[in-house]
Amino acid sequence: MPQRNVGGVDRLARALLAALLTVVAVRALRAGRRSAGVVALLGALAAGFNATTCFCGLNATLGLDTTRE
């Protein structure tokens, strides 16, 4: 398993972003804006994955670690 590099406030922000993007995706899909809905849904999945696993590939690439906040 990859080393954790997401924690603290960063993890909470990603979880809240995932929830917000989920709402945006549902509203967009209901309004018939399929492209916007899919993009928002993919963003929600990515942010939720980061918050759940405490790992972010971009953080790892950039050498960032927010677990010590």
C-alpha cells in the first residue's frame, strides 16, 4: 500500500469537496447536462478516494505530505 500523504485539514477539505461535487453531478445529470455531470462525478470520485485512502498521487509526485498538519 502506498504511504499516506493526505491528512488533517487537507483530508477534511477533500471529503467536503467530494460531497459538494456529488451534489453538483446529480443536479447536472437531472438537468440533462450529461458532460458537466460526468466531469463533476469523476472529480467527486477522485476527491473521495483521496480522502478515504489518505493518498494522493499528485501529492506524491510533488513531494507534498499533509499528514503532519
